[in-house]
Amino acid sequence: MKIIDKYIISKFLGTFFYAISLLILIVIVFDISENLDSFIKNEAPLKAILIDYYLNFIPYFINLFIYLFTFISVIFFTSKLASDTEIIAILSSGVSFRRLLLPYFISSLILALLSFYLGNFLIPKTNQTRRIFKHAYMEKLTKDNERNLHIQIEPETFAYVETYSSTLQLGYKFSLEKYNGQDMVYKLLADRINWDTANNLWTIKNYVIRTIDSTGQRIIKGSVMDTAISTLRPTDLYKIKERFEEMNYYDLNDFINREKAKGSIAYKRYEIEKHKRLAGPAAIIILTFIGMALSSRKVRGGIGMHLGIGIALTFSYIFLMQVSTVFSAFGNLSPAIAAWIPNMIYFIIGIYLLIKAPK
């Protein structure tokens, strides 16, 4: 690594972390002012506010705006290099434009790996503590379903519960039905169903089991029975707001595979989240090259012109990502395509700008 590489990398990363650190402080101040009433009303301890919520809020915030600030950082310091004719001096010394891209690539790769780690491993872990605090002192993240909940837990296997309490982990009027094609082969009816957290089993009370096969039907009655309904979990019976925030990459994969095995379509939003976590780090590298190509030439508008174009491009990227996500969540667009469409479009834009920039 040459001196020029170290110089550009230090400028790139230094500008990025300085800018995002300042914004974190500003956002925390605004967030405190917005949520102060909730903290006071719910008597949130100061230690919990600072450590459980805001300390765990920092990685989430960094990853949320990492694309925007990567782009702004590249444009800011590269425009300054161009306006001070440093880039002209570098190219005049025999360094090719392609070689000049190397420190930008190294810096963007570092930030891409940071984003991948934050989004897929660290943030899901810190979100567990942050969401516990949020649920206790800000807003309820769990909500019981309306009455008469019907869900498919496996192919040709369906569960029903009239009411279920997430607090008590207790449900009333439960039934479980299994089919072979159009024919019912098994039915379980119970007055109550309760989740045993110690043994990870369901306790059913006042039950009737009806089994049907070619020889006829058999009926078994009982008062109490512990059973493992492997594909039915308490979290299937009530709503958890943005549950994927607590899932790391492997948890997301496991959840998606379980939902697909059930024949459920509830996995789609989680698959979108999974691909967004993969596409995001790649976007950092793409946006870095676009920013470098845009701001490497000295223009009359200076840094202001470059920043304006850069911010417009970044927000258009974010807008395109939101639009494609909506089409995937509520339409037939594949989650993988929805997450990668913005990257494909901006990759083409980046190639065009990089070809044009040396000229």
C-alpha cells in the first residue's frame, strides 16, 4: 500500500466517522425530546435509558444511514481534493485513474463488511435489549390477535384457537386438524392450551382426540396431556411488531425455512429483510464508485454542486429500494429481485460514470 492509498483511506474513513458521529449526537438529542414524555410517564430508569436504549441505538443508526454518509463522505473529500487540484497532481505523476480507485475500493469494502456484520449479527443482538426497553417504557411491541385465529402450521395441518393471551401464554378453545388430501385423518379438540416454558411443551386440558383411518375412527379423551406440537410456537399465536429486528442471519434463514415448510406465505417479509441485509453492503461499494466518479473533476459549482447531485442520487436509491420492497411485499416480485434491483440500476450508472470520468 502506497502513501497515497493511506492518505485517501484516512480521508475517506475519517470523514465518514466524523460526519456520522456528529449526526448521531443530533439524532439522540431529537429522540430524547420526542420520547421524554414516555420516559417520565413510564418511570424509565436513567441507566436503562442510556445503556439499554441509546447505547444499543447507535449501531442501528449507523447501519441505517451508512449508505447516505458513505456517499456524502466520498463526494465531500474527493471534491475537496479536486478543487485543490490534488487529483490532477496525482494523475500527472503517472498514477492511472483505475489505480486511483484502489483506496476507494478498500475503504468501501471495510464499510461494507462493517455494515454486513452490524446488520446480520450485532444489531439483532443489541435490538433484543433495546426492544425489551421499548416494550416496557415506550410502546407495546406484542399484540394479541383478534378472536378466532386460524393458521397453517404444516402442509395439510391447521390449528385454530378462539383466544390467546401472550402474557399468560394461555389459549382457549383449541383445535388441531390434519388432512390427507381432502380427507381429515386427525383432529384434536381442547378447552385450554398452555405453553410450558420449562419443558418447551404444550399442556392441553380437557381434550378429545379423533383419529380416522381405513379401519374406522378412534376417540381418546383425557383431562391433561403434555404434547410437543413441533411446528406450533407461542409466537405464532400473537403478533410481534417487526420481529425480524431480533433475528440474525441464521435465525432469519431458519424462520424462512420453517414458514416455507408450513406452506405459509408469512416468510415473504422476512425474506425481503434477508436480501436487503445482503444487498446493502454491496450498495456501499457501488455508491462509493459513483461518488468518486462524480466528484473527481474540478467544476465551477465546487463541493456544493457535487453534494447536491450526490444527495439527490442517494435519496433516489433509497426511494427505489422502498418502491421495489412494496412491490415484493404486496405483489408478485421476488424478494431477491426487489432487494437487488436498485443495485443493478446503480451498478450500470456507476460503470457509465467510471468510463466517462477519466475523459
